[in-house]
Amino acid sequence: MTHAVRWMMFLLSVPIAIMTGCGTAKDESVPRELMGRWVTSAPGYEVCYTEITETTIDFYTVERTLRQYRIERVERVVKEKDDMSHDVLDIHYKDLDDDDYLLSVVLIKEEEHHRLQFFNQPHLVWTKDG
């Protein structure tokens, strides 16, 4: 194949890749099933919670402080494993000083309720309060 033909094939493939979506992440608003107050019964974390609304994410910490942030966007990647659907969500948020943060979570869908795991704390499982 000549160099010109290879170059033309590359140029034609770029728009196709863009139209079909190169990546698996999809920007969206906060999914309804993610909204609410998430709690865990894990030892040492009984007083903690994470509350997620359409626009904010709040963390009530072990130190009994409330930290509030503004959600900028959510990226979702759906993964199937063992006959269960797992949504990997990257939550991009900012503090009052406009500093950027990223929290990656797995939303595990079950029949009657969902569970949540933070990538940086896989040993903790969070459930929706109420």
C-alpha cells in the first residue's frame, strides 16, 4: 500500500471513530439512582455518609465535619459481569475555591436496592439510607 493510500484511509477513519465514539465514557447529569444519602455500617464509618443531589456531593466524615462540593459532570461506563450490571461513574466536582476533584464509584444495581463502592475504598460498601 502506498503512503498516500494509508494517509487517506487514516483521514477517513477519524470521522468514523468520532461518530461512533472512540471512548466508552459518556457525560451525563447525575443519575437518579445515585441521588440520595449513602451510609455504611463498616466499623469506624458508622457516623459517615455521602449525600448526592443533582448539583452537589456532600461528605460527612469520621472527624464529624461536613464537606460540600459542586458537581460539574458525571461520566458513565457500564460493565457487565456475572449476570450483573455495574455502572462505573466518574464524578467530577469542585470546592468553593474552584479546585477540581474526581471520585470514581461503582454503582451495583440489585433488584430492590443499589450498593455503592468508592474506587479508593473498595473495602467499604455503601447503601442508600431510606
